[in-house]
Amino acid sequence: MTCQHISAPELRLPGPNQSVYREDCTQCFDSIDDPTGLDVCLFCFNGACTGDRQHSLLHFKRSSHPLVLNIKRTRKKVKKDEPPQKISKLAIAAETEADRYDTVTQVKCYKCGAEDVDKTQGKLPEVLDSVLKANTFARQEEVKAWEQELVPCEHNLTLQQEPARQIPSQDLGQCSMCDLKENLWLCLMCGNLGCGREQYGGVGGRSHGLAHFDQTQHPVAVKLGSLTADGTADIYCYACNEERLDTELVAHLAHWGINIADRQKTEKSLTEMQIEQNLRWEFSMVDQDGKEAKPVFGEGFTGLKNLGNSCYLASIVQSLFSMPEFVERYYRPDQEPPSTLTPAEDLETQLRKVADGLVSGRYAKPDSDVITSEDNPEVPYQKGLAPAMLKHLIGRGHSEFSTMRQQDSFELLLHLLKLITRSQHTAPLEDPVSVFRFVMEQKLQCLSCKKVRYRTDEQENISIAVPINRLPKDPSRMDTSSDDKKDEEKEEFEAVPLKRCLDDFTAPETVELTCAACGSKDGFTKQSLFKTFPRVLAVNARRFELVNWVPTKLDVPVVVGDDPINFDAYKSPGQQPHEELLPEDTDAGASGEASRFVPNAEALMMLEGMGFPRVRCEKALHATGNADAEAAANWLFQHMEDPDIDVPVDLGGGGEGSAAGAAVDDPEKMAMLESMGFSIPQARQALKETGGDVERAVEWVFSHPDAQGDFGGAGAENDAPAAPQGEKQIPGSSDLPANFQLQSIVCHKGASIHAGHYVSFIRKPLPGTTEPVWVLFNDEKVAQATDVEAMKKFAYVYFFRRI
């Protein structure tokens, strides 16, 4: 059938960096695998479903783009003895879509009413060919997921090799310090051959390559078994403790008489082993009898596909959308999607899409591609939904979350909550993040004159340190099977009740400050307690210890039960009648100077000796109570990527004469904030609260939408108490009793929060039941949990709900 739009000027080829959404709908998770297929707009390449929701027709009404390419895909019926191979970096290129699917296409025009436009007419042949060959949005993300972003470092760029010599081939087959013949690393500086670390999958190693570096400080080595004729290989820099890229590898190897063109790859690369490890992390998907855990399907039990190192995102998203506040805010099945011409780039749309996918149950079905039989008893879990568009939006502009590397799930939680709060919430819709908000009250009391000062801080979580107490080693459990593995018993630690962690978190501590009232240098006691309690309390359990000044995660068990926990003892009583307040530091004179924060000299010297700049050291000591270098170093490692980490701050809480006070009235900064649409009072208050930092001031305004602003002058200060109707209502509730019950946890396996695997356990009733049980969400696998008591002890993030 003919159509007048087949030669329209708007009909064009997709650009090289333009996404073509031809796999799933941008407004729901219906896809080309559904019976009616998916419509791809030939004007803007938006993908929209054609089923009962008719998002394709909605796109036409909103955009007036008439031409679409309908794509329907069906799985080829191929009998296999095993389930389909899990995706890997190699499989992406090895198996094409045509090998697995039959695909039918059809061009439609909504404006002309044509259901089968001739694909050979006008611009259609060239456009359709380009659309079908272009990388889809999901595929772009999928391929990048397995690629590490390797770069050279100063050590291999400035590598000075020792005098050249021919290394005999027989000397390239065994470690120079032991009898290992695999996992061998050649020092590019001197030609020494040493074995690597023991690796995942049973690959042996005794770290003699690392020992060589410790002895000689020769930093750069290449893994011989990973060498390929096209010039690629694993390069590791021991000085950086990172995998690197060597742009001169061919020349560096030729220096030792090794012709890379003659080499054949014989071992898996580090990237391939990391992929394999990520795909095989097991979180007890079997019960006590060794049988596969029974999968769960239905409303609220939908899995999320791993996009490659995206389990940190899936575990947090599953936890959030198990909360009724997030479901009520974003699951709107009776409403049209938000009005936008670019739904894939709209956070509101993508959050609603994920909510619909997880909550509705329409996608929680067994994977039809897995056929069970006596020879293949694999339990058919779900295919899972791919939240690629949401991941893209969350990471956009962020130095870490925009990459495909594994990330810290707790940091992702904080970032996502910030994005949600910044987004628009039109009445009657409410910001669901308010469920996390509460107020901590800090009491500072002079040890000499006993005068006090109270300060309140609005928070959305608490981060508690887990005490580390090692248990004595049991000689009977030591591995003495070989001389090289003596004393390799896994460390065990004393179990810590959660109450002890909370007691330590709220306990008074001594800080070194000079009193502005009495001039005493004896110091102050500082204690933080809850002024109000949230509806949901997010708790980050920190189980880290500095090993050679590198934060290392330890498996310290924290005992947490399912029974309610009473928090009444952690509520602040507020100012007592007998307590006298310290004077406010309004002058820049002697009193302001006297109360200025003085860093702990010994701790400051230790931190500077570790190579940290002085500004960072002072910030860390101020943030951790000025107690010791270890606590401050831990804080620095956690805040290394903060955008303001190197911005000096006024640590004296000073007055109008301070640098921060001057920054508040900086006309240029005020003008910048005004140009963003903020009022002058809002801009002034935000700059004051953030020490004059514009970027942080913008974040502060978004996170304090009800702040009235600073109107300047003494009059406003005097008027403020007389206008209670303008005061912001503090978040949370101060009512007692304050009982909290554990509702979900995010767990992590691995030695570092930036590697390994994350899953979530959520306490909820199974379909058709009323009694809540623990359910495991392990990427696309959703099953009733079998070992939750063990996992609760090692959770990284806990979510408690007030009951």
C-alpha cells in the first residue's frame, strides 16, 4: 500500500551515536517478543508497544510521527541438551540474533491508516536497513558492560628496560621461584618470570610475581598465557595495583626476544575470569537437601536482568520498590505515561516503567526458553527485565555510575534518592524519599563549664561501624596440605549484636575543642541521638579494616533478628531545664578564634604522612570527631570522589568575618544561583549552609525544598521566631515507642564493595498467603530464601520499617 510519508524530509538514517530502541518499549517492558511486536518510529527511533497499552499509538498522537517499523521476533525451535549459554563477552560476537530468532518486519503509517506499506518505495529501503543493523540501546549497554576501561599509567609510559637479551623459550615455561607452569607473569623491566596470585576457578598462584615487585620495585608485568597475535594481553601494574594498557607492548616484548606474532593465547584473560566469576556467584540457590530453590512468580516478584556489573543497582531498586511509598508514587497502571517526546531520557517515565515491571506481575513468568527434562532439571527462573534505560539516566553525568564497573550499592542508594527528590512531585503525588528522612540532634558539652550547644541535622540514613574482634585460630582447621598454604585458615570474627553497634553509634565521645565561654582547652563531649524517627530507617554496616592503608571488607557477623527492635533509648531528650547554652559565635573576634576547630596534631601528621593533602586531612578529622587517624582514613577512602573534597571549609563555625561568610554574599555566586531560578533568600541560605560552594548549594536547595531562605540583616533573624507559620516542618516523628522491624537487606559477597556480587532479601508474603517470609532477589532469579539467617549477619545495607 502506498503512503505519502515514505519520502518525508524527517525520514532519515540513525546517526552513529544515536540509540535505536528496537527491543523493548520505552514506557513499559513489552518487547519485540510479544505477539503483536514492537513499533519503532522511523522519525525519532522511539520504541513503543502495540499490545493492550498501545504506547505506539500514544507516541503518534503526541509527536505526529506517522511511520513505524513493526518488528516481531519468535524464538527458533532448536532442541538443546543444555539451557541457552549465559551471555559473555565472547558470546556477544559469536552468536547472532539470526541464529536464535525468526524476525518479521512490517511498515505501518498511522496517519494514512496503511498497515503494510511497501518497503521498497521512497527512502524506506535505506532507512529500514540502517535501523535493523544499528546497535540497539540495550546492546550498546550490554557490550560496554564487559569492557573494562583500561588506560596506561606513568609506570608503563616511562618504563626503562634493562639491557636487551634473548630469553630462551625453555625459561618461559616455569616460575623462577617455584614449579608452577601456568598463570605466569613476565616482568617487562628485567625479564623475570613469576607466578601470579591464586585466581577464581582453581587457577594456581603463589604471588611470586608480586614478591619480585616487593624486592625490586619493578612494577609492570604481562601475563604470558594471555598474549595474542593481534597484540593484546593482560598488563598489570603492581605499583598502581590495577590492570593497565601498554601501548608499546610489542616493542617491550621484542626487547626480550619474544615475537608476539608467534604467540597463541592459552589462558583466560583477567576480564574473562571476572565475567565468569560474576556470572557464577552463588547465593545459596539450593535448599538444605541440595535441591534448587523453588522460584517465585507473581505481582511484586519480578527479577531484573544483570546488564554486566549491575547487580548493585538491581538490589537497591528491588528493595525500594518493595516499599508501599515507592509503589504508590510510581506504579500508576490507570494513568497514561508522562507526556514527553523522549521517554527513554525522562526519569519519571523510567521509574514508572520499572515500577510497572516489578509490581504488576505481567512479566514474572518462567523462562520459556528453558526446557526442563530428566537430563536437564534446571528450574526455569524468569528471563528478568533489563533496566538499561533507568541505569543510563541514573549514571548520566556521574563519574562512577556512568561506567560499567561494579559500584557500591549504598552510594548508589544515596545518589538515586537524591535524583528522586530533585525530580518533580506534583500534588497529590509525594516525594517517596520522605519516608527515609529524620533528624539527628547533636549535643556538645564543655567538660569544664558544662555549658551546651544543640545542633540538628536532617538525614536519610545512618552508617554504623561494626566492631572487629578476631577469634583465636583453631589449629585443627588450618590448611597444611602444602608448604605454600600453611596457616591459610579463613579468619573468623566475634559476632556483634546490632544493639552494640547502635550503642556505639549513639555513645558520647570526647573531641578537642576550646570553649568559647570559659576558655578551657579540656575539650567537649559530643553525642548524637535521634530527635525524630523515620518511617524507614536505612542502616549501612561498615565492616572495613585498613590493611596496608587499603580498606578491606571483613566478614564480621552482625546479629539481627526478625523481632521488632525498640529505639526509645536512642531518642534525644533535648535541652534540659538546668542546662545553660553556650554563646553563639557571632563575632569574628576572640570568641570565634577560641572556638575554632583544632585538628589532632598526631593524627594530622599520620594522615599527611600517608600522602593526603592537608585540606582533606582536616576535613576527615572534623567529620570523625578528631579522634584518630584510622577513622579519618576510613572516612577519606569513602569520600574520595566527593566533588568538594579539596574545597577548604570554615572549620570554626565562624561568623561574618569568616571566609564562608564572605562567600555567602559573593555577587557572582548569587547571580549564578539566581540564573538557575532560585530566589535571593534561597541562594543566600544555600551558600551559607555549604560554605559558599555553588555546586553543593544547588544540591542543598533541591534537598531542602521547604527552606524559607535567608533574607539577610538582623531584622530577619529577629523576626524568624515570631513567624512559626513559615517554619519548615521537621521530618520524621518524635512519638514513642519507636519500634523498628527488619524488612529487607542488601547483601554482598566479595573482598571489596567494588567487586563481587550484590543480592537483596525482602520480607513479604508469597502469592496467595498472608504471612511474610524472606524472598531472595538474585538478578533475574527470584526464589524463597533458604539461608537468610546467615545472610542477615553479613548484610551491607539494612532497611528497618517503623511499626
